[in-house]
Amino acid sequence: MTAYDIREAGTAVVVQPTGRLNMVAAPGLRDQLRDLVDGGSRRVVVDLSAIEFIDSSGLGALISGLKAARQAGGDLRIAAPNTQVKSVLKLTRLDRVLTAHESADTAFDGD
């Protein structure tokens, strides 16, 4: 399993994967997000600033994390996606479900 940079930002926990979020890396991220939610983290931000590429497997991991967080009474948000990630989100219409925020530190501001 890939190690991720994990830190706290206010009341949220931030997970920062790096590189390519594809079928190789997606299962590890899915497991990490589930472990965080199972461990009591209800507000999760996935910082995508270090992701250079995402495919359907990566999107699946994000949606899986979102479902887990919402079932636990929380939420998952994404932050700092690059142009490729934004394009994939828009093409799949997942940008309506996974709202992108400028930074991980501000993803839960106003809530």
C-alpha cells in the first residue's frame, strides 16, 4: 500500500496522494480513505495538487471515500485539482458531486 501525506487542517483530515491516480494506486487510496473514516475522521479532504493524472479507477476511489464519509455523517471534498483532473471530472459530470476547492486548508471553510 502506498503511503500518503496525511495531516490535519482545522476540523478536517487531509490526504495527499502523489503521481498517477490510476488502477495501480486507486485501491490504496480507497483503503486509506476508508481507514480514516472508520477511525473517526468525518471530514476528509483529498489534496490533488500532486496528482498528475487520474483515470476511472482513481475517480472510483474518490467516490468510494465520499460514500464512506457521508454514511458516517461526514463529507469528502477535493482540493487543488490540475487541468487534467478537472477535465475528467467535468467529462464524467462528477464535478457536480466532487466540488473542487482551491486549497485543502479552505475546503471546509464556511461549514
